[in-house]
Amino acid sequence: QMEAPQGGSGDASADLTIDEAFKRAWTLHVKFEKHGESSSATTKTHGASDEDAGSETDSLQAEVMDRWRTVERMVARGAYFSSNETLDDVSTTSLRYLFIHYFMGEVSMKATGPESNLAALKRAEGYFTLYLLRLEKLQALDKAEREMVSRKDGTSVGLFQARGDLIARAIELSNYTKQIEALGVERDRLFLGDYRDEEDARECLILMLRTHVHGAFKELGLLRQEMELLEWRAKMEEEGRGIPKRVTHDITRAV
């Protein structure tokens, strides 16, 4: 069984319920998302330095990761998902906890300072993989996805690369997105547990789990490309043919 990627001591919030800890983490996660959007716009508009923006981003990133680790530990201690359950057996409230590793993967990818390196990318890869493995155990993946996740040769999660597969999955993702929009339940209300119709909320969360499955496979592909480039740069440096970090950064962000 794959262990959760390590990194950080976590937030000691022993007196919080798991619902309170989740809401606390989610609220900061949203702030982190908005910070990323605003800092990018500020840098382009006002010419703020990448170093200043990166320092603030890394500080916020560390805090939100600590909060998600706290929730992750609480979920593990509470045994919210048993080995003989399927997704249908999971309560609507607990469905939210299935997103934790995906969110941690998202946050791990956004490091800009010392953590913006191969180790950070590998941690992100680990979190997206854990997200898929959890859903595989709950029988929430389709046959093709299960084959990609449960590789008999023990290798890492496979990726969809055939043109036909990619087209079919793009159509499927579009349909899920339209269904979510039709339900009209705001994302914040779902993750804060502030919804009126539990049936609609449950349907929406399950659809979102599916869209995030698509997202996880996509991010795994991008991460592996970026890690290959970083490993290539390290090899060039070892051979005395160093590539400027900025050049590699521009290449990886263009992938």
C-alpha cells in the first residue's frame, strides 16, 4: 500500500472535529487558489518580482498543506473508508474527504521557492496517485481507469495516450461538467456542507469526483514530463553542460 508523501509537521488541532478541520482547510485552500490568480495578474500588470510573489505563495502553501495533513490524519484515524465498501456506502458528508489527496496534489505543484524541485513534483505525483487508488478501492473507476491504476507489473499509474481514448474522455468530462452546472450547487456550499438538498449535493460530489479523476490523470502526465525535463537538466549539469534554470522553467510551463 502506498504511503502518503511526507513533508511538514502538520497543524496540531486536537480539539477540532473533522468537519471543522475540513472546513478550515478548504477555506484556506480557496484563499490559496485566489492568491495564485491575483499574484500572477499583479506580476504581469505592475511588474512585481517573481521572488516577492514566490515567497508569499510558498508561505501560504505551507500553511494550507499543514491544514490538509491535519484532515488527512483525522480521516486515517477515524477509518472513514473500509476495505469492503463501495462509493455507494460512503455518506454524503464523507464524500468530501475523498478529495483531500487531490487538493494536496494541486497545492504541492504550486511551490515556487526551494520546494520547486524534483522532490516537490514527486510528492504531487504521489498525492494524485493516492487519490486514484482510494477511488479504485471504492470501485469508483471505470474498467479502463482501473487497468491504468492497478498495473499487474507493479509500475506507476498508466496514462491515456491513444487519440481515441483522449477524445472519448474529453467528451465524458464535458458531459460531467454540464451535469454539475445543471444541478446548480455552488462548490463552496458542497465542501462547507452548506447545502439544502442532500440528494443534489451527493450527485454533484460524485460527478466532481469523476471530473477530478480526469484531472488526476492529466496532472500525472504533465508532472512526468516536467520531472523528465528536470532530470535532463540535472544530467546536463553533471556533465558540465548546465542549462539555465529559467530556460527549463519556461520549457516546463509550456508543456
